[in-house]
Amino acid sequence: MKPAALNALKVIISEFDAPICPACDEELADNDGLCKRCRDSLPFLTPPFCRDCGGENYGILEICPECVARGPSPWACALSIMKMENLGRELVHKLKYAGETSVAKVFGHLCADKWKREGMHVDGVVAMPAHPVRSLARGFNQVDLITAVFAKETHLPVIRPIRRVRATPRQARLNREARLRNLKNAFAPKRRAPASGRILLIDDVMTTGATMMAASQAILDAGAREVVAMSILRAV
Ligand SMILES: [Zn+2]
Ligand SMILES: [Zn+2]
């Protein structure tokens, strides 16, 4: 079994463990993910939301000033859940760098909650593909795990119409121009797994949106009619 599949299985099996809060290790009465105190301190984004990045929008237009500056994006609209700060940042670090896979369950539930509130329709869900070398080093792709939990709860099919095609230097060290250059052609549609209809693309963190843009474009190239981009954390 592939490490990602094994970890997805662990997340599902952990539904039956004595539940503890992955943020503070407190024992939980039910298996809802986080304890009430931690859940109440999550840095949720508050409306009005920007249609184009899902972040908070204090501007006078439907899309935020940052998205106006970035120019048109390939997705139809974007949703996001939390700010990349405090407990939000802590949880994503626990998941990505400390291998706390139970955080994926929390994030998957949060995505499903948001999705249900939005009441949208999509035909399939895509997890942002990680670079194979990076997920091999980590043992799993955290977005795969989040997407598996989300799909289980929403009964949506997970599809894999795109793949990473080039090793990309770590995005965090690059500025926006360099990121865009770096990501051009970083994803390609898979010839044997076309997409169709409206597709939801999930990623953990959206910063400049460059990765989301490149992957969305590849999903459209794979045959999808429309992409909805969803990130758990919106970093600005
Ligand atoms: Zn807690
Ligand atoms: Zn925006």
C-alpha cells in the first residue's frame, strides 16, 4: 500500500480511537476534531469575502484589492476558511512538518462545513498534487488526506486529472514573479484521466495564488468546464 493510502487509512481508523484534540492534546467528549476552546480560537475569516480568493475583502469591489492587482484567475470562484495565523498556522505546521495526520481530519471537516454552507454543486474533487519527491520525504501528501475526509463527508468523487511535471524550488523562498515563472508548466493534464464538468480544487494554503492558478489551468486543460478553488488557509 502506498504511504498516502496508508495514512488516509490511519485517519479513517483514528475515528475509532479515544479522541484527543490535536491542538492541545485534551481528551474530547466526542470525536469532532478539536476541543471547544481550540475550535473557538480558530482564526476564521469573516465576511464580506473576496470572490476571487475567498479571503476577507474590505475594498469596495466584489474582489479584494490584491486580486484586482493580480489580474484574472482561471477559476470561477474561490473559497477559504481561516487566516494563516495563530492556531491556524500552528495546525498546518503540525500536519505538514510534524506528521500530525489527525489535523487532516479537522481540516477535512472544516472544508465540508464550509462547502455545505455554500451549497454549491461540483462533479468531482481534486487534491492539489504534491511534488512526488516532497511527499515521499514526508511520507504522505497532506492535501490528499484532507481531501479524503472531505470527500467522505460530502459524498463527492475524488479524481486525479493532473500531475506535477517538474521539480520546483521551494515556493516559500521566492517572490511572486519568481513563483509564477517557476510554476508555469509545473502541472500537466493526465492523458488517461480527463476531467469534466465543474471541479473543486483543494489546497491547504493559498498565498499568492500562483500554485492554484497553475493547477486550475491544468484542470481546465484536462477538460473541466469550470474550477472552484478552495484553500483552508488564506495567507496574505
Ligand atoms: Zn484543544
Ligand atoms: Zn481576493
